[in-house]
Amino acid sequence: MIQLTKDWVIRQFQEHDLESVVEINRQCLPENYPDRFFLGLHYHAPKAFLVAEKEDAIVGYIMCRIERGISSFGRLPTKKGHIVSVAVLPEFRHQGIGSDLVEQGIDGMIDYGASEFFLEVRKANKSAISMYENFGFELKRVLKGYYRDGEDAYLMVMGLDESSEEDSD
Ligand SMILES: CC(C)(COP(=O)(O)OP(=O)(O)OC[C@H]1O[C@@H](n2cnc3c(N)ncnc32)[C@H](O)[C@@H]1OP(=O)(O)O)[C@@H](O)C(=O)NCCC(=O)NCCS
């Protein structure tokens, strides 16, 4: 059944959330990191490291990095927002929490000047790919053997839709 009310909050990660976020990352993804990696991303782009809180517990997170590089849509150098990791605990999925994290994570990256976004996702991860496609992410290329276990990744990219940029007038 479609749930219409949003009964979670998205807020910036704080250092006391570290244990919960590390645990969600371990439960949900094979790509795990030392504490300093999470904290490094928090210091780097605090507005784009967010947690979802529901029933007084952290149930999901997104963390992102701002990188400079050649645009995926042209040849000019640009600021790109990289979705490094996003996850929602299994019992809280299919309510819109993952999409809310991605939407607000993108807003955070826009605040740092990113005008396009990219991510790597396992080729077999249908639910994540479908969520990203709903935002307008498109397959840019296949990264052969990207993951430690040899699975390929899809590199997905999305440009900022100019119609969604704030009016400068
Ligand atoms: C990918 C992931 C973050 C998505 O989280 P989520 O909270 O389930 O995401 P959403 O609820 O926004 O969307 C998931 C689906 O639920 C549907 N949905 C959203 N709100 C809904 C609602 N109120 N009622 C019913 N269905 C709903 C969405 O339409 C979407 O359907 P689709 O997959 O057919 O497009 C989650 O599956 C996850 O943590 N996976 C493991 C970690 C992972 O793979 N991370 C990505 C690595 S790149």
C-alpha cells in the first residue's frame, strides 16, 4: 500500500551517528570503510552527508564527495557531485526514504557548486539502478571488474536540469 505521509526526518550526519551509520553500511553493502573514511566525508561536505531518522533511530544515510573533473557532458572542467554510498535498512525500504536521501544529498552537493552528479552501482543492483533512473541518472559506461569480487559497475551520470536551477533574476 502506498504510504502518503512522511514519518522520517533527513538531517546532517553528526559525529555521534558514526556507529549507527557504520552498522547500516555493514548490513547493507559489501563496500565497507574505516571510521576515518566516514568522518573525512563528513568534514569534506557536511551538507551532503545525511542520515534518515525514524522512530528515534538512524535507518539510512547518504554520503557524497565533491570532485573536480572533465564534465561527462562536454569537455570543460567542472565540479561534480559523487554519491559515494547510500543505504537504507531493509525493514525501512520501499517507503521513499532512499529517494529522499538522494534528493536532499543532491541539494547539498548543489550548495557546494556541483552541476552534475555521478555514482557507481553494481550491475545486478536493480533496486538502486531503478531509484537512480527515477532521478534521471543514465548509464555512462560499464566499469569492468570494478568491485573486489569482480562484479562490473555501471557508471551513472546526471546533469543538473537547468529548469530546476534557481532563477538568477
Ligand atoms: C537502494 C536503496 C537505498 C533504496 O532505498 P529505499 O528506501 O527502498 O528507496 P525508495 O523507497 O525511495 O525506492 C525504492 C522503491 O520503493 C518504491 N516506493 C517509494 N515510496 C513508496 C511508497 N510510499 N510505497 C510503496 N513503494 C514506494 C519506489 O517507487 C521504488 O520502486 P522501484 O524500485 O520499483 O523504482 C536500498 O534498496 C538499499 O539500501 N539497498 C542496499 C544498499 C545499496 O544497494 N545502495 C546503493 C549502492 S549504489
